Amino acid sequence: QVQLVESGGGLVQPGGSLRLSCAASGSIFSIYAMGWYRQAPGKQRELVARVTTDTGTNYAGSVKGRFTISRDNAKNTVYLQMTSLKPADTAVYYCNVFTAGTYYWGQGTQVTVSS
């Protein structure tokens, strides 16, 4: 089993920045992919950004140039640096990890962008 602990969400004004973190622990041999998804009220969960061991990073078009995903393999941690935040970025952000053929999800952290 793999446990994911997220942190870093909160309330921020438009144009502001936040950094999300997600630390994985448990029965981990190697992690192929780590990523962030988000779900706004009344909408489907969508990919925000993802980083894999072989294909690198990919981003949703709506966040390209504003968000940066990175991972620390030694700490089994993935980060999402979010800048120039917009009200449309308001959502619950979920960490996702793919390892040993299984996807794992974090509990979610709320990000609210509002003045």
C-alpha cells in the first residue's frame, strides 16, 4: 500500500502563487508517474500536470506557462508550483501516483483563488 499526504492548499488572491506538495510513503519500489489533477464544483476531474520517469512532463493547456511540476525522487515527493493564479484555478487538487501497476490518490487539498 502507498499513502499520499498533500499540503499547501489555501486561499490566494488572483495573480498570487501557491506551492502544493505530495509525499508518498509505504510499499514503494519505484514510482513511474507522479501528477496533479483537479476537480472544480460540478466539473469532472482533469489532469493538471504529470511527470514520468521516461516521457518527462506534460501540462494541461490552461496552466502551461503558469504552473511547474517537479519531483524529488529521493523523497518520493512531487510539487506543483502555481503562479499567476486565476479564479478559474479554484478546485480541489489531488495528487496521483502510479507505481507497481496501481494508481493511488491523495485526499485532496482545496485551492481557492478569490479577491
